[in-house]
Amino acid sequence: MHIYVVESNKMYVKSTHTQHWVVGGLLVSTLLASWPQWLWLARRNSDGSDDPWGVVAMLTIIALVYADKDQLQVPKASALSVTALLAITASAAWGGLPPILSTAIALMACTWLIAHMLPKTRALSPLLALAMLALPLVASLNFYLGYPLRWFCAHSTSVLLSAFGTVTSPEGASLWWNGKTILIDAPCAGIAMLWIGLYLGALFSYLNSAQTLRTLINLSMAGALVILANVIRNTLLFYKESGMLDLPHWTHEAIGLVTFALFVPCVYFVCHAQFSFKRSTP
């Protein structure tokens, strides 16, 4: 009996080591298949053309996978087929599509493979959201969403200020008050906060094993909370920038940090809240 147990343990250890080698080989081969995309991603994050926020998302994925390293398993053939199809598509799209789109497909291939290596309790959608945030998106978000967010912020801030007794006139992405123009500049658009909000929404969704619908709800709520927090921040900053309150220069950053500190628990609460939709019976 004792000999049987020892032999069984040896077989288990050998099987586990073999499985780890197979998992590692599949991951390495998938990464090597998209080496042009990773090279472009590394150059884009280091050339100064964009804020390297994507590195944080990438390191987060690595840390989450490492936390489950002892439970990694060999994916099924269907998952490997989808991974191969996505990797081939990414390679074929390189040179034909913008590099960011080809890299997004390559990230999808790796994410699909990793998601099917992880325990079944881990969901695909939050991991995929984190992978998309690993792309250099901040500059593009600033270009496409910067002015609309500043415009919305100016008009919403004007409404809040009017509620507190200060009448202002929104003009584009600025406020007109007492013969002065208070501009809501690009950093005050809240793009960095938006990225952080989406990142926290995706991370909390992953930790809660949220499925696709709940992940989308979490990300949408996180984005809405970011926009609301940015409106509150710009409303508070108005009193300093307009000269109504004579505050030190450092209070500009301090107001932003305090607003952000209050915003993070709100995202945490939304992503951890339990929603139930029950029909009322007559």
C-alpha cells in the first residue's frame, strides 16, 4: 500500500510538470506568432507619443495569471482553434490594418488562450477588457473624446454653479463669468480618470468572476462615475481658477486627488453590489 501511494504521487508530479510545460509552450508560441505587434507596442509605449498606461494593464494581467499559476490547465482543442484563428488574423492584418487594430487582435488571441488556461471560475470578458486597455489608447481618446467631454463638463459645471448661486455662461469648452473666460483645458477633460475608471471596473469584474453582461454594466457605471466625478472636480476648481477663492497653486492637484480618492470606493461599491431583478407576483 505504501509503495502504491509513493508511485501515485510521482505520477501526479510528473503529470503536473508535463502540463506546465505544455501550457508554457502554448503561451510562448502564441506570443511569438505576433512578435511584430509586441515590438510595435513596446515602441509606442516608449516613444513618448502616448501615456504608457497600457503597461499597468499588461502587468496586471501577468500578476493575475501568476496568482493562478498552480491551477493552469491545457485548453481544449476548440479554444486552441480559436486562438490560432485570431493569431493568423492578426498576422494577416499586419500591414493592411492600422497597427493598433492588428495588435488588438493579437491581444485577443493571447487573452482567449489565457482565459481557457485559467480555472473555470475566471471569466473571459473582464480579462479581455484589461487586454484592450493594454493598448496605447490615451492619445486617441484625447483626440476623439477630449473636446466632447470638455464641452459636457463645461455645461454640467455651469448647471451646478447656478444651483449654488453662481451664474455662468458655458461657451464651448469654457465658462464665461464676470467678464472672464475660464477655460476647461485638455487635462481637465478627465481622460486619465476615464482610463483608470475602466481599469478598475475591469479589475473588480475579474476578481468577482463577472460574466459578460455584468462586466459591461460595471464598465458603463465606472465610466459614468468618472464623468460625474470630473464635473464635481471642475466645479470645485472654478472657485480657484476664477479668483473667487485665493488658494495656493498646489490646491489644484489636491482637489483632483481628493475627488479621485472619493471616486474609487464608488466604483468598488458598484462593481461589488449584488443586483437582483425579480418579477413581482400579483
